[in-house]
Amino acid sequence: MTPNLSEIPLGKQSEYPQNYDSSLLFPVPRQVKRDELQIAGVLPFLGEDIWNGYELSWLNLRGKPVVALARFRVPCDSEFLIESKSFKLYLNSLNQCRFADFNQVKEVVQRDLSAVAGASIGVELFSVDDIQPWQVECLSGQCLDDLDIDIEHYQLKADLLDGAVDSGTTVSETLHSHLLKSNCLITSQPDWASVWIDYQGAKIDQERLLAYLISFRQHNEFHEQCVERIFTDLTRYCQPEKLTVYARYTRRGGLDINPWRSTHLNEAPSWRLSRQ
């Protein structure tokens, strides 16, 4: 099950499948990047990767197309994450496949995703008229983006957080920024996100935190890996008592990916932001 990343479909010309094919799903071992972050054994966080699908379709038993929205929940302790282009190709392989109803589609997709990720994947399907779960909201907490600061670093620079805490001041604080940008690990295509950070502990210097987040601007890494890096860097340099890092990425190819990692929260808010 350990794939060679040279075989990854990202960055390669692909034909969209005409027939259902679960073999299109491409697993990427999480531990490869976690070794780089010195994460081994028991994970230092809870969490999951929340994927939202906006371009899901199949045929009913009479051949008439059905369209739906989907939410997929991949636990962070799964052995593999699912590479996003392979996920899109797989979902498109359902387009000409006949299913009896929503439940059959859910069962097939949940089975296939769980087999590839090495963990039970949550799958929810929604009618396009079921708009309540898809309302646009604003992130809670204080936005950092209006801070008037000079920026010098656009390549990841974790030591911007060195000395960024006031050990004499303990706070419970919720912060966010819409300025997180990273690049795809394979193709270098831009990935845009809003990041939400909730913590308890010594107060973190907001200007240094924003400069650190902006330093991801030319950094190449998958969405899930960026969030785990932010969590790990904040833990290393700032040593909060409690910490949650949650990124809401804009969609590509009908999918958005929203990883969250937390020391204590069992469930992430299912916000949908204006850019999603």
C-alpha cells in the first residue's frame, strides 16, 4: 500500500473515466511528512480532514442523472491521506454508473475511501435543495489581517515564532487570517486558505504569528501537511496549554479540503466561508 510518489496522478495528463473505478484512488502515507515533523507514536492531536464535494453525480436505475453535494470526513489517524486529483477522478467515475438511491452511493463511496485510507471514512450526501448545511459564515475570533507590518519572508520560516510569547500573560484567544497561501507539493499550483487558531496559554505576539503564516506563501506541501506543520511549530515555539489549528481551503475541481488538528476538541465547526 505504500505508493511511490512518482506515480501520483497530480501534474500528469489524465482522461476522465467513463466507468466506475475505485482503483483510481491514490493513497499517500501520512507518516512520510510526519517523520519530518518528528511526529511518531501517539499523535499529539485529534482531528480530521473535512472534504466537501460540489460536483457529485450518478445515474438512477432508469438512466436519469442525479446530482448531490457530499461531505467526507477522513480521520487524522488514518494511515493514508487520499491524493486530491485521484479523489476527483474517482468521483467522476461515478457519473455514468447506475445506483438505486443515495444510500447505495454512500455505501459504495464509504467502502472505497475507507479501504484506501486505512480507516473508517465518514460520508454524508445532501440534496442540492438542502441548503442549510452550506450557508456562508464568518470565522470567529480576531482577524490578524489588518496588522500594519512589513513582510520579508515568503519561504517557510518557523523561527519567526521564536520568542513570540509573553510568558507573563496567559490568555484564551481565538485568531484567524485569510492570508494563508501555500503551493501544491507536486504541481506548485497555489492553494488558498483561511486559517483559524484557538489557543490557551502564554500570549502569542500577533505580528510574529501573521508573518509566520505569510511565510508559507511559496512553500510546497499538501493542505493536511501545512496544518500539521503550523500545529507543530506553534507547539514547539509557543507551548500553549491547549491548541486548535483549522484551515478552510478554497476548492479545486469541485472539492475543498479543510484539515483541523486540536489537543482537545472532538469535532470541528463545519463553516463554509465566502471563498468556498
